[in-house]
Amino acid sequence: MIKARMTKEVIVRMNNRIGVLAQVTKSLADMGINIEAVIGTLEGADVVIRMVTGDHQRTLDALRDQRLEVQEARVVAAEIAHRPGLLREITEKLARQHIDLTYLYATAAGEKCLVILSSTNNDWAVKVLND
């Protein structure tokens, strides 16, 4: 079963250097903020860190206190069972409805998986995944 909902992710963009992710995650850990899903990618000389946390507003505040460039975006969070084939099921459902994915990342622990995605129509993606 897929349980999809709209949520917000935090996006941090900064010059890439060794220890950047450690810096970002330390400030959140020090405040007791749980990171539910995260991805870091390089874009030229910059690192772009996208994450969904247990406390969106406190995450924004903590990172801004560190004088980091922070943005937020609406994304889809889909909770699914952690078993073979479910990511295929999600992506096939979206493709059948002509929903184009912009990006996707996931995290898994035990029996559950959290998939974060952005698409050409996030509201429609939530409906499609929940049907």
C-alpha cells in the first residue's frame, strides 16, 4: 500500500568542500531534528543538499542561523513497504498518467521506505499514488 502526501523539503546550496554535509547535519543534530530523507548532489562547483526533516520550520531556522542559503520546495512524500518492486510500481503508476519526474530520492529502514519525489504535477501525483 502506498500512502502519499504533500510535504516540504529544505534545499541548501553552497560551495562544495570537504565537510559540508557534516556541517549541515551537525546543526540539525544539535537541535534534535530528525532527517527523514536526504540527498546531496554536485552542480558545477556547488553542492545541493535536499532533505525532508521531522521539523521543517526549525530546520529552516537552524540553517539560516548558520548563514546558509536555504530554500524550500513542495514535494511528494510516499510511504511504502520496503520490498522488491514497489519503486517500480510507483514509477509505473506515475508514467501511466503522464507525470514526468523531476527527481526522486528515498530512504529505507526496516519494513518501511520513504520516497521523496518532485514532478511536473505534484498534486496529481499524490492523487494517483493514493488511488
